[in-house]
Amino acid sequence: MPTGLGARAAKELTMTEEATETLEDRLSGIHRALEQQQLDHVDAVLADLEPAEIALLLESLPPATRLQLWARVPGGEVGGEVLLDVHEEARSTLIEDMDHAELVAAASELDATDLAELFEDLPQQAAQAMLGSIDEQQRARLQERLAFEADSAGRLMRTDTVTVRADVDLGVVRRFLRLKEGVPDNTHALMVVDRDGVFVGALPLARLLSHDDGLTVADLMATDVDTIPAAMSAREVATLFQTHNLVAAPVVDEAGTLLGRIVVDDIVDVVREDSEQAMMNMAGLDEGEDLFGPVLPSARRRAVWLGVNLATAFLAAWVIGRFEDALDKIVALAVLMPIVASMGGIAGSQTLTLAIRGLALGQISRINSAWLLRKEVGIAVLNGLLWALVVAVLAYLWFGSVGIGVIIAAALVINMLAAGIAGIVIPLLLKRSGVDPALSGSVILTTVTDVVGFMTFLGLATIFLL
Amino acid sequence: MPTGLGARAAKELTMTEEATETLEDRLSGIHRALEQQQLDHVDAVLADLEPAEIALLLESLPPATRLQLWARVPGGEVGGEVLLDVHEEARSTLIEDMDHAELVAAASELDATDLAELFEDLPQQAAQAMLGSIDEQQRARLQERLAFEADSAGRLMRTDTVTVRADVDLGVVRRFLRLKEGVPDNTHALMVVDRDGVFVGALPLARLLSHDDGLTVADLMATDVDTIPAAMSAREVATLFQTHNLVAAPVVDEAGTLLGRIVVDDIVDVVREDSEQAMMNMAGLDEGEDLFGPVLPSARRRAVWLGVNLATAFLAAWVIGRFEDALDKIVALAVLMPIVASMGGIAGSQTLTLAIRGLALGQISRINSAWLLRKEVGIAVLNGLLWALVVAVLAYLWFGSVGIGVIIAAALVINMLAAGIAGIVIPLLLKRSGVDPALSGSVILTTVTDVVGFMTFLGLATIFLL
């Protein structure tokens, strides 16, 4: 077997024997080995793992053990890839643990795409040191990348594109590829460019293999292929890949010059991070939050979110305080009022979650938002009436007062209606103002349902029962 | 240019001109055209779109307009692919609108992978009709697929694998591929099998192109390639692709016989659906929920979740009811008690969301859960003390009672501690019992923080203030 190919090939396909040994088994093994200082065993386990798996192991360990394991991870290329695979917060704890020489060694093995991603997370001093230590060509490439905005196609693309000219015979292309050896593993098509480097078409390898010599590249290439502008956001690129079922796409500058290519493998990460982000943001968390990170920074970050919520909770309390008189006279109101607020909050968060997903998928627009609002109002009325009836009966049985039963039913219907409307209107308004609806939608919604819930229930009681 | 290649090639790469016309523009255009019965315009727009884009348009339209548009979508292959691309609930509204002949026409163009997915959603009668109308070969293939569990590798794989034998010369392989024409577009490697169809290795196209004739497949193929068992779950396959940076992987049965291949393009959908599902489940929604679906079924499904929440809200109300005496004497308790419950709920949902993500990524295990619990307790104590101080001061200023300030501070710290512990323990217990933590974690958590919050605040007040 030709040398130098085994390692590359292994990555394209998969190893299930390892997969049957679960992460949990490996974690306990590593944990025990580190405790008993059986470093040979640790090294043996690490040697068997892909960088992404080492990253997952590191993320699953508390800080002290994590750094012990990190010290055993081979430097250079493996170390660099591991750094890229861990989430942001964990990444910075690992970087803090490295000296400049180690950082430079890790960086020097990365391509420009990965280097740019890593570079942005480096502390100022380490970043300066790295810029000073990498060679001039690498520095130039890094700066080219950093010129593109974060999370743009220009940052995401790979530059290991294999290009050919249109007028070349297929036989010549085949000889060229043989001389070149080592076409990148995930090459799906050769990119065809003109004399100025402008993209003119693509020649899939499968097609090159299915045809005889004698034809030229121009005869066989696909030309009805448009291109991704380097400034397009990663999220838009991901949408394009999914709606067009793309495998690979060329990235070009404004003049149409080929800059690189994006392959579907890279899109998987974008899609995963995007969905994770929405879920984390809805709980007021940062996407890069480190599950096993140190207590103090986590506490500080989460404190902000709790403070915002406290302000809204005090607003709700202030509303309740307006009705001290009613509460003083009818204690049942205090007992039942959380039910009204809670049902509104749950109903509203269902609508809000649907709206946030719909906005992310691009399904909601001016055309259909009125229809959507009517639908959610319809659902709110139906479910409001259904559960209002149940609550009214239970409240009557509990407190023996028809008045309280009627009033809680009315308040419940009104609050669920407000929840349905707020669940659509709030994310639309946030989106229009350029604010991520996942980030602040739920606090605002809960404020609405708490305030409306307490105010209608206690207000109606004040009017009709006092 | 050789015929029959243009259409295929266009899919591999991308069309940005269309992308600049936003979905919103297209939606308004289609909407207007449908209203004004300009069906030629509708047809022209549809002819320009990929199936996944048509699916998105359909999902973005209210039921009546959706069916009008669906009637204009070409049947056969396009119709079949569109059906597969829409979410489940929307899919069934479209299927209901089709007669048997249309269904059979759509089905007959789908490969076995897609057909099996579609088949499971068909109403009984339509399913029977389809089984009766497809040819025997297609029926046999469909039944083979249905024998694999839903969401397994056996369902996910494609069977358009190109196989070769190990002892063949590369020149022969190249001639074979030329004769074959039309190697599937996203073929990344040829699969090498023995006489019995057992998988023995993989030969990447890039490698085939970089080497001269004279070598055999065995000389060049990668053999350190393991395989995906057909029974592996789609989620595990996705994890494997991500941790091993895979582009394609062979699927085999228990004897090692090659059954098909899974490519990274298919993984994108699995990853997206998986993350969407967690977010939707946390709000008690179904992943397939149709944003523009009819009101009644949506209301019915969501009613169940609201009912569960109502039961827990009554539990909280019952707890409050135990302290009627205190509430009757000190009205400030009723005003302030939602603050304690709400802060616990927010803090708990932060921990819960992190734990749910950690479990999904496989980061949490027996080894580290104790450490994690200590960390969350630490954060809860720090943030509890910080905000307890703020709340105590504000409560004192509002009601002029040191006792109330001290008691609400104590209750807040206790409830946030309970929230931190519950946020870790609840998802771990649910996971161990085989229940999806995203689905029921948040209801249980809110119950805990409501009950603990009301009980400690009102209980302490009863003991010390009455």
C-alpha cells in the first residue's frame, strides 16, 4: 500500500468498535488513570481518539482534571484541532494553560480558516506573540481571513481548492491530478477558472471519471452554477445548502474571482451551533457556556439574567400591591392568583417557541403574520375556555364562591388571549428591531403574562367582589 | 455539452441570484398571484425553485392558500421530494389533498429511503393503495427498509453505492466507471466488497484520480475503515460523523455485508431535527408542529400540556392555601411571594437547559455529575446571596419591616439552592428512567421551585412573624 495514505483514509470513513465503548466508559477510564497517575494508559487512550472526541472528553471534566488531561494531549496539529473543537469558554481555559511556544506550535499546523477562528479567542498578549512567530506567508493569509467579518462565508471557506482551465483536455486533467497526488479528501468537484481566476464552472470528480479523454473541461463542466459571495453570513450559507441540497459551493469576491469553497461537512457545525444557540439564549445563557467551567464567571454571567428577571418580578409584585385591599379581604385571591399567571406563561411560551422557530426558518413574514395571529388567538380562546371551565369548577368547590369561580375563569381567558397575542407580536417586534427574539423574548413575554394575569384577576375581583 | 448532465450538475453547486430574492419577496409574489389567479406566474416561480424551497413556501402559507399552491406543484418526482421536505403535520395536510393516482405517481419516483419515510405517514387506505400500485421490485425494497426501525442507519442509508472488487486493476475500474456513466453525484468513494458482498475497504475517487493504472484496488483502498451497523440510531450516526469528521460511511448488516452508505448531507437534517426537537419539547410542543396548520388539532395537542401545567399550578395553590392564616394577617406576603417562586424558576431553568444540552452531547456521566452538582450549588449560593440582599433591601424599603426583608432573603436563597439541585437531579433521573429530559424536565422543575418557594417564604413567615 502506498505510504502516507492510511491516516488520511481513516478519517473519511468510520470506526464503530470505538463507538461501542461509550463516552462514559472512556471518561471513567481516563479519570481513574489520571487519579492513579497511570499516564501511559492516558496516552494510549488519547492516541486512539479523534480531536473532536478528545475535545468532548476535555469538556466533560472539571477544571483540575481537565488541565491534567490537556497536558497529555499531543501538541502541534492535534492540539490545534482539539482547541478548535471545544466550546469557546472551555477553549479559553485551555489557552490560558499554554505557554507561547505551545500556542505557536499548535497554530503553525492549522490552515488559515482554523487559524482565524482560534486567533480571535486569544488573549491580546498571546495573539501578539503568535503574529510574531508564524511565518510571513501564514501571517498574510491570516490577515486576509480576518478582513472578512466573523461568521461570514469568507471565514468559513477552505482554500485548498483544485482549479483547472476550461480549454484543457480531460486526459491532461487526469495527468495533472496524478502528478499532484493528494487531492484533498473531501474534494467533490474541480473548480474551473479563467485566466484572471474568475470562476466559470465546476467539474465533479464523478463526471471526470465517467468520461473518455478527448473531451475538454468545457465540454463536461457544469456552468449553470452560481456562487456564494464571501460576505454572505454563515447562517444564510447553511440555509442555501439545505434548501438546495448542496454538497459543495464556490466562494467568490465581488469580481467573481474564486476565493475558495465551502463543503457540506462545515455546514453541519453551523447548523448545530445555530440551533444550540437558540435554546441556550432562551434560558439567558451564552452558547459557549462551559458546563464544567469555574463557578465564579458562570455565576457572574447568569447574575445579569437573574437581575433582569428580578426587575420584572418586582413589576408584577407592584401590580399585586395595587390590590392590597382586595387581598386583605379575600384570602382566596392570593391562593389562586399564581394559577392565572402560570397558565398564561405556559401558553405564551408555546406560541413564542413556535414563532422563534418560524422566524429562524424564514416562514413568517408580513404576508402571513396576520393569519398567524388569528390562528393563535383562536387556539388561545379555545384552550382558555376549556381550562377556564375546569378552573372555575375547582375554585368553586374549594372556596364555595360562585363569584371567585366566574372571575378566575374570565381572568384566565383574558390572560391566555394576551399570551397568544404577545407570543406572536413580541418576537416580530424584536426581529424588526434587530434583536434576537430567542434572547429576550421569554422575559418580556413572562412580564406580560404576569402583569396581565394579576391585574385582570385582582382587578375583576376588586370591581365585582368587594 | 453532453445532454442529461445539466440538471444534475446544477444541484451540486449553488445559485445566489435566487438567494438575493428573499423568501418574503417570493411569498408576497406567490400570494398575490394566487389571489389574482395568475397561475402562469405561479407556475413560472415554481419551476425555478428547488423542492426544499417549495416545501418552505408551502409551510409558510395558511391552509387554503397552501392547497391552492400545492395544486400547481408538478407531480411525480418534484411532488414526492416536496412532500419529504415539509414537516410532518404539514405533510399530512398535503397528502389528504392528493388522490391515490397522484400519490402513486409521487411515490414511484422516490428511492427506497424516501419511500419508506413517506409511507409511514400515509393514511391506512392510501398506504394500501400505494402498496398495490408500485411494482414488485419497489415493493420488495420498501419492505426491506420498513424492516429496519424508524430513525436507524438502515432507514437513513442510500443504496446507490458503487462497488468494486479488491483484485481489480485501477485501469479496469476507470473503464467500468466510464461505461457505467452517471456515478451518483455525491459519491465520494467506491466501496470495495468481496465475493459475498462483505465490505472490505473504500477507494476515494480523489485517490483513484491521483494514481496510475497498474495498481490494483487492494493496493490503494483504505482498509482501516470500520462500518456503521444498520441498527445504529440516526442520532448516534450523527454523533459519529461529527466526532470523526466523516464525509461518508458504509452501512453493513451483522455479517458485515455492505447494505448501503450514509453521506454527510443526510446528517445535516438529522442534526437540525434533533436540536429543533429539544427546543420544541421544552415548550411541550411536537417537533412536527405546523406553524400554519389548522386551529383545532393544534389547540387539542397543546391542551394536554396546559392541563399538566394546571395540575402543578393547583399543587402550588394548595401549598399557598396551607398558609391562609399568614396571608390573612400580613398582606405583604401575597405581594412578594411570586418573586421568590419566579427567581427560583429562572435560575432552575438555566441549570436545566445546560444539563439537557450536556446530556445530549454525552458530557454528563456518573463520574462528573457530583462535581457538576457542587458547581451548580456554588452558583446558586452566590447568586442567591447577591439577589437576596437586593430583594431584602427593596422589601424593607417597601413595607418597612425588617422581618419581611430577612425572611424573603432566606426563602430566596433556599429556593435558588433547590432550583440548582433540581436542575441537575431531575434531568439525570429522567434520563435514567428513559424519559426525554427536554420533554418533562421543565414542568417538574417549575413545580419544585413553586412549591419550595411558596412553602419556605410563607412557612418562615408563619413561624417568625405571626
